[in-house]
Amino acid sequence: MTSLHRPRVRRRSLGAAAAALGLVAALFMARPAAATPDPGDHPAAAKEVGPHEAADTRAAIENGEIPGKDEVVHSDNVRHLANIPKQALQGTNSDLAFQGKYAFAGNYDGFVVYDISRPEAPRTVSQVLCPGSQNDVSVSGDLLFLSTDSSRTDDSCSSTPQPATEKSSWEGMKVFDISDKAHPKYVAAVETSCGSHTHTLVPERRNVYIYVSSYAPSATFPDCQPPHDGISVIKVPRSAPEKAAVIDFPVLFPDGGNPGGPTNPGVSQTTGCHDITTFPKLKLAAGACMGDGVLIDIADPAAPKVIDRVQDNVNFSFWHSATFNERGTKVVFTDELGGGGAATCNDRVGPDRGADGVYDITGNGTHRKLVFRSYYKIPRPQADTENCVAHNGSLIPAKGRDIMVQAWYQGGVSIWDFTDSAHPKEIGYFERGPISTDSLVGGGAWSAYYYNGHIYSNDIAKGFDVLALDDRLTDSAKTVRMRELNVQTQPDYR
């Protein structure tokens, strides 16, 4: 798609400093500096609730309606195999990626590499100190990619927060060499317009293309204001990752996207995309873009083109993420009502807001359309002291079924079946009771993904969880083995 405007993009070459930065990146078990709070997902600060909400939470625990404080509960078909609490990196835990026997866990202070060859006894291989929210992470071959979406003094792993008004501020993508999992090396940095809230890979044999999602969230970031109606596309040569660079800024919303309130009260104005999921086998992608959901043709990965666009100005507040089913005939979009910091899994909010939207894909080629079928929200009540809303999940590759595992912050981990698009239902779960009964303290599962027979979850406060799922509907998925998994780059499980 032809760009209507190209935001000024600065790229700082690391040059000779790369070796020194590698030493900083390989800091193991040391206590990191505090990371900058994330402007989007999950405000981590505690929020006071009224005396009635606190009393209701305690009463619900006493009556057995919800688990007790920090109590672990799960359905009969789920087993909790292991938990590794946060160690050197004490920031907010974020996204996950997988490769071989390793899991890579993002944290606002950097990232952690786990050996998951024994899922019941995972171990920490390395912890890399490199602060900068939200440190969304993905891997491809010997490369690891890390998103920075907060204003930093520079592109190094020893940077500190500074106001976005400073001309020297940096935010964007960082690239690490992970050929030695115990000693990752920082090899490149690419600055992008409005930073990188999340990113998505389109891997090819010689190059990795990165779609960088970012948006203009508020007046807090004066250098990142509407219009910001596209995505940055980065090209990373595998043989020379230090040459990574932005190659285009395709505009996805030439008309400016959803105007949000007051035109559409309660709906986010579209000033960019929050997250994009690619399906390289089908040359297709789905974008969750604040006030809009889009279907994208990526036949030319360097020039993505929108082929359909939908809005839900009744029940969707913030289009957050997307997941295809195995055949690429459906998309599940999530609505992150309240930005991940609010209690929305209750009767007051209801079953259709802060939920998933299930869409069928009809038609062929560039004439495909998104058709709404239903909403899905966890059926288990949550307290007013628990942040809970639809968040990151992945497909479970069960033969002949459309089944997903998904994180819901303090709503825990939900396994649900959307084979019948119009009637999705939960078939399993795992959760902990409230972190607090007196105030709303941010926590819970940020991401919950299925990889090579097990479910892995990165809990914001409690650390890295491993779950086993024993259910006849998903048993066939246990035979599926992946060499690598970035959930936002959806594989062809078949």
C-alpha cells in the first residue's frame, strides 16, 4: 500500500559499541534497574477500591464463589506442573516465544531464557538485563527480537527513562544473537516511529521482516500523535543483522481509522495497531488496531495491503490481538477493555465486553471478508480487586477442532472451544485467587501459549508457569511438534 506519509525514522548504528553492549546484555542474576511503566497494557500500580468492593471480594472468598487469596485452582483436566518465581528481573512479565527446548520470556527489565526440556522441572539458563517496556519478544534462527515502547536515554541496555520530549530519546527494536543461549549478545538496534509496542515476524530464508505495531496513546507522548496510521516494516538480513533497517511505513488507514469518542463513545481512536498476527503459509495477516480489526494480504511481505476491515462500536473498546484457526477460516480478536488494569470479568460489565470476538473468514483471495459470529468471555466470576480481561493466547492444534488457550490476567488461563463459531465454550482453566482483597493490584497471566504438548504462561507477578492439559478433545495436539513458535507468526500446524 502506498504510504501517504513517512514519519521521520532515525536509526542509530551500534558499531563498535556492540561488544560492550553484549557484556551488559549478558548480566545474569544481577538486580536490574527499574523499568519504565508501559503506556498500554497493564498499569502495574495498585488501585484503591471502595469498601463495598473489598467487602464483596472477601465475602465471595468466604462463600466459595472465588478462590482464596493467591489460592491455585484448576479444572480436573488441567495439572499445574511447575512455577519459577521472578528472579533477577523484577519488572512486569510479558510475552513468550519458543525454540527447540527453550522458552524466552519477556520482562520490562529484559528477558529470561528457560530450558523446558523437562516441562515439570524447567530451569533458568540466562537472564538478560535490558530495560524498556514492554519487551515483547520473538525468535527466528539465531536471532531474538525485543520491542521497546518507552522513552529511553539511548538504545543501549544501560539506558534510563527520560521524557519523550527530549530529542535524544530512543525507542524501537533491539536484535540479539542467541546462538549461545547462556550468553545472548546485543547486535543491532533500529529506531521506529512511536517505538515498538509489539512486533510480528514474517521470516524468510535470507531475511526476517518485522511488522512493528505502535500507536499514539496519549498526550504523555508528544512526539507520537495522530495521524499515526500505519506500521513500520523492518528488514533484517540473517547473515548481517547489524544492517537491520526500516524499509517502509505502509499506511493501513488512509481515512484515519475509527474516530473513537465522542463519535463512538467508549471506543479507542485508531492511531496505529496494537498487534498483528501473520499466517505466512496463507500469505495473510490479521491486525488488531485499537478501534478497528483488519484482514491483510502479505503476499509481498514488504508491502502489506488491507483487504477487509471491521468495527464493533457497541461492545469492543480496544482491539488488542488476533488468532487464526488452523485452516485460516476464522479469526479470534480480543478486546482489552480497560487496558488490562481494570476489573471487567463481572456481572456489571457483562459477557460481551472485554471479551473475544469470533469472526469467520468468507470469500477468496483479496475478496475475503470478516463476518462476526459470537463473543466469548470466561464464565468464572472474578473479584473487583482482580484485573481481568481478554489477553494473549494461542491455538491448540487439535485435529478437527478449533481450540484456544488464552491468558486473562487475574482471570487466569482459559482453554476454550470455538469449533462452532456461534457457540464457543470453556473446556478447562487454571487460575489463582486475588493478589489482594483490599485493592486492585495488577497481576495474573499475561500470555498463555501451547507448545509441544504443554501450556506455558508468563504471570505478571508470580512468574513462569507450566501446565499439562489432559482432555480427549486436545489429545491429538500432543503429537504436533514445532521447532520454533512465535504465536504472532502463526505456523501451519498441518
